[in-house]
Amino acid sequence: MSNTAGQNGRDFTELIELFAPDATLTSGRGETANGIDKINSFFHTFFARNTELHHVWNTRRVNSTQYAVD
């Protein structure tokens, strides 16, 4: 999804829906976004400054209900 979310509104929405309402995201640059509204804003900015992106992260299952993204 990260390959297309910057140009496709539906994929962007699906990407944001992967996060819990109280999730915390920390970028490789050390930026932190707490909560779904801040994560949404983070990704709008992220895709605006990275117009050609592919395979940005690796996802791993932590347990039956949680994933971690590196």
C-alpha cells in the first residue's frame, strides 16, 4: 500500500486504517505522531515530500492482534 497511498486516496485511507486510534508512529527521522489524527497528518506530509517511494518498511507480527513496523 505504501507504493500507491501517496497518489491513491483509497489506498491512503486503507493505510491509515491499519493504525489503532491511539497508535504511536516514530519515523526513521525521529518524528513522532501520537494518535490517528497526527498519523494521518504525518503521512500527508510524508507522501508530499516523498513522491516516488517503494517498499518503505517491513512489517512483522508481534502477537495475534499486533504488528510492528520497522
